[in-house]
Amino acid sequence: MSEQATGHEPGKQIDLRDPVVAAVLAWLVPGLGHLYQRRFAKAALFFVCVMTLFVYGLALGSVPEKGWYGRVVYFSWRQEDKRLFYVCQVGAGLVALPALVQAHRMANDRRVWFSGFQAPPRLPNVPAPREDPNRDQPTPHDLHSRLHRYFELGTVYTAIAGLLNILAIYDAWGGPVLPAPKKNDDDEDADETDGEN
Amino acid sequence: MVPWLLIAQVNYLWYAVPLIIAVSLVYAATRHEEIVPILMHAGRLALWITGFMAAIFIVLFLISWRL
């Protein structure tokens, strides 16, 4: 099913192809929905903007000498640590999904993958038993004491990347948002005349 | 003391630049289809955001003067 949308520029028709497929693709990989719609310039723009922010945010939340990478993006809904920022970050699509896998593995006492990339921090008030496979993982205190303000900066970068991709998803689904149509003077005069009558 | 504190904070303001650029471009791209109107809209929006941040900065600077 192909749908048309009128662009902002006069007379410009945009073939949105299947808007639902485009929206899902746009969520999975920023810009992929626009690529599917053959809107190449916007695909490149959305991919570069969203992925640059997200990857830079991940880099800000990394401590290479400790082997901690991408620690600002994680999913946690534990009593002591509810990570609401992840709701924004997951808007960036596939790049934020390892956090769900890592949270599931940690909750089931299994060793996290990739040295804990996007893994939730170990809770400090839970004594790690000797057999805990993730007892070497950092606590929130460890992350904050090593990253300082870069933890917040990385969080903000990745969260904004996710939120911006939601705008891109909407654009893939419905086309550019049109401004309110301007009334010309004749229409306004006619309206006033109608009002008086 | 205050001027030194301000200089220390200016470095962190650089982190706002990529955010302003990306937000402006993505927002403008959801309003237009062609690249030239997108860039023009993004430029105006970036200036507006920077001006708004500068205004907030001035207000905070004045109310914290000699604290």
C-alpha cells in the first residue's frame, strides 16, 4: 500500500510507500525508513545526527582502562534503580536493545556479554556471593566516581538521540509536518462579511 | 572568584554544540523535504536556541551576582 504526502514545498508529492513498514524501519535503524521511501538526503541526515549523538554518548559513558563500555545506556526496573532514561534511549532502536538482553541475563544470574556493554550496574546493597558471575561489574557508585559528570552528559546525549529518532519515525510515517495554511486577504474579507451577516 | 568559575564552566558549554546542531537539523527535517529549506530552518532554530540559552545564562548570572 503506497501513500502520498504533500511536502512543505508547493506541489511536492512524497511517496511514503507503506508508512507502517517505514516507521518500523525508521525505529530499528535511524534513517532506514527514509531509505526505504527513497528519501536519501533525509535518510543520511537522520542517520548521521541520531547515531552521532548516540555513539558519542556511549563513548562519554565508557572507561576503557576498566573495560567498561556504553554504561550510560542500560535497562533496570529494580526497586533501588529504576532507569527511566531508557524509555527515551530505546527510541534510537537496535543500538539500544543490547541493554534489554544484558538486563535479562543479569536478572537470571547469568554472565553478561561483551564485558558488560550496556549492562545494568550491580546494586551496591546486595552482597555479591562468591558464585555471582557478575560480581566484577561496577556499582552505580563506581560508575559515578569514575565518570563524574560524563555519566550525566552521556545519558543526556543518548536520551536526546532516542527522542530525535521519534521525530524521524513520525516523519517516515506521515511525511513532513505542514504549517497551518495561510489565509489570503480575499478569504479574510469573505469571512468578515459572513460574520457580519 | 566568579570570572574564574565562569571560565571553568565555558568548557562544558561546548558539549551543547553537537546537541544544538543535531536537534536543529532533525527538527527542521521534520518540517521540510528539500535540503535547502531544511538547512535554512535549522540555522534559524540553532540561533534561536543559542539566544534562549544566552538569555537564561544572563538571568542566572545576574541573580547569582556576588553570591
